[in-house]
Amino acid sequence: MLRRALLAVSHSAAIRKGITSAPVTRDVVERYVAGDRTEDALAVAARLVGAGLSVTVDHLGEDTLDRAQADAVVGAYAALLAGLTDAGLAKDCEVSVKLTALGLALGADGRAIALENALRICAAAREAGTTVTIDMEDHTTTDVTLEVVAELRRDFADTGAVVQAYLVRTEADCRDLAAAGSRVRLCKGAYNEPSSVAFTDRHEVDRSYVRCLRVLIEGAGKPLIATHDPTLIDIATALLARARRAPDSYEFQMLYGIRPAEQQRLANAGHPMRVYLPYGTDWYGYLVRRLAERPANLTFFARSLVSR
Ligand code: FDA
């Protein structure tokens, strides 16, 4: 209930102003975000890689309103990829990209603009010796995002896709995507979706996640298992063992700042563990989704607002 309510009101300008201007917000942001600058992302990435983890770096932003802004996002990824190369981190660090940040919502030309910009980032990633994963956004963008990923994969076969277990369609999408050479990140899904397209009961979402896991783990591609849920991690570990999956044929993935001890435990146990590391100034949408995921975060946030 709380999750839906927060995601629903998060588009209000007043709520945005309230959250972004609250002094306590900075503390909460720092838990989930590397910092404002490329150098901040590089410093945190170096620390994570030093601890035996790999990283996917996300330049925050999803409300690109014109071509110049989309170009600036491409420029930010180019600078990030150059920075990763210079720091000797590109082998262990890839990038995650949102198509809306690249111009997907820019009217009739949006799809073509986003594709062209994604191709530029894929080329820069290849130059750096690393890969790109295209994040998944709300369900109105699922078809176009999967189409763009398929087009990117013609030239850049290692481009990763993301699917969301809360969508009813996703088990079928997993069957389509689980082919040799694919990289598919399976997450629960973080947006406010209607019951016409999504499971709304969390147990149903978990059951869907397990069905999708089976398809991906028994398939020929590389499953990227993105969850912090202890039960799902146990199930995934058992399914990986049963399928005799070698460590280079899958990854666990978690968000920066969430269950870091578990991230380290999985890495120490020999599982490839990749951390999703966001950075940049446009953190509002990302922060709201993290607050909405966990009622305890919201309570903590609300209490801090009142007690200041
Ligand atoms: P669940 O929400 O049930 O959480 C399980 C446990 O994890 C909780 O009990 C708690 O201990 C901990 N936890 C989870 N969230 C927390 C939080 N915010 N703060 C503190 N503790 C928390 N979504 C999407 O729609 N599109 C995308 O492209 C991506 N990409 C992506 C990449 C990666 C690497 C990850 C890990 C996740 C995503 N997501 C995403 C987000 C995903 O859809 C989902 O919202 C979150 O991962 C939370 O779901 P869990 O599977 O962790 O389960």
C-alpha cells in the first residue's frame, strides 16, 4: 500500500520539492548513490572491485526533455567509460543505461534517437573492453526497450536486457531471451504497475520470479540474478548447482548500499557478484523507488524529517 502510494504521488512537484530539499535527504541519498561526479563513481567502483566485486555503473537521469540533454547523457557515459579505462577498472565495470535518459520519450523520433544514442554508448563500451545493459522502465516501455535491445545486439551481441518478474508477460519474455550469447538481468520490478499487466501480490511476484529463474538458468544465455531477497537467492543457488552452471555463466547482482554484507558473502563463496552503482545529481526517481521498496526506509525518512 505504502509503496504504491509513494510511487503514485512521486510525480507531484510539491512532493519532489519536499523530498529533494529536506536536509536529511542527503544522508539517505548517500546510502544508495556514489556521489554527484564521475570521480565519485570511479572511487566507489575501485573500492568495490578491490573487495572482489564487479560493478555496473548507472549515470542517473530518466526525464530527458530534448536532444541536447540526451547528447549530454551520452557524453557523460563516454567520460565515465574513459575514466574506467584510465583507472584500469573497465574489465570489472560495465554500464547500465535507461532509454528514457537517451531520448526515448522525445515524441515520434524518440525511439530512433534513443537507439542512435545507445549505439554510441555501446561503441564506447566496446572500445573500453566492457559491456552495456539496458535497464527496464515502466510497462509502457517494455516492448520498445526489448526491440531496441534486439537491434543493439545485432552489432553488440553482449548487450544485456532486463526483465521484471512482476509483469505477467515476463516468463514468456524469458523464454524468448534465454538463447545462447544473451545476458538477461532478472529483477522483481520497481514501478507502479496496474493489475491489468502486473502481479500485485508480493507472493505472486516471488512465484513468478522463481518461474523466470528456472527458464533463464535452464536456458543457454547468462542469467543475471538481481535480487536482495534471501529466499530467492537460496533458490537460485540451488537451481544453479542443479544445472551445473560454472561461475562464469551467471551473476548475482545487487544495488549499492543494500545488503552489502550479503554481497561480500556471495563473492567470498565464489559466486560472481555485481553491484549496481548509480551516480549523478538527478537521483530523485531512483531514491523514491528505493524508499518505496521498504516501509522501514520510509519510516526512518519520515521520522528524521520530523525530528529536525
Ligand atoms: P524485496 O524488495 O522483496 O527485498 C528483499 C530484501 O532486500 C528486503 O527484505 C530488504 O532486506 C532488502 N531490500 C530491498 N530493497 C531495499 C531497500 N531499498 N533498502 C533497504 N533494503 C532493501 N527494477 C526495474 O524495474 N528495472 C531495472 O532495470 C532494475 N534494475 C536493477 C538492477 C539490479 C542490479 C537490482 C538488484 C535491482 C534492479 N531493479 C530494477 C530493482 C528491482 O526491480 C527491485 O525493485 C529491487 O531489487 C528490490 O527487490 P528485491 O528483489 O531485492 O526484493
